[in-house]
Amino acid sequence: MVGTFSTAAVFNLLYLQTQELYHTSVRNSALGICSFTAHVGAFAAGPVPLLIGPQATLLAVAAILAIATPLAW
């Protein structure tokens, strides 16, 4: 329940923050990329601990963020 609420809250905050960060000319493309990334992350977050085990979950999350952060810039 907390995970579902957190995912919905983060997606809504991401949507609102993206509106403020980007100029009008690139806003639609940037919002689409951010929305896609958020949906992929939300989809992958559930089965990751089951697939790789609870010990490696933190490492997997760190690796995903390390890859996604440069792509977002």
C-alpha cells in the first residue's frame, strides 16, 4: 500500500516539476521521456527483489539510477 501510494505521489510530483523546468519548445518531449522513465521504474520495482534477491536489490537500484541520471540530463 505504501509503495503504491509512493509511486503515484512521485509520478505526480515528477509531472508537475517537469512542467516548471523545461521551456515550452521542449516541454512535451521532456515530459514524455520523464513519464516513460517513471513508468518503467515503477514497473521494474516490483519484481526486482524477487528476481535478484533481497541482498542485491540496493545494488540494482543504485545501478539503475546511475544509468538513468546521465540520460535525464
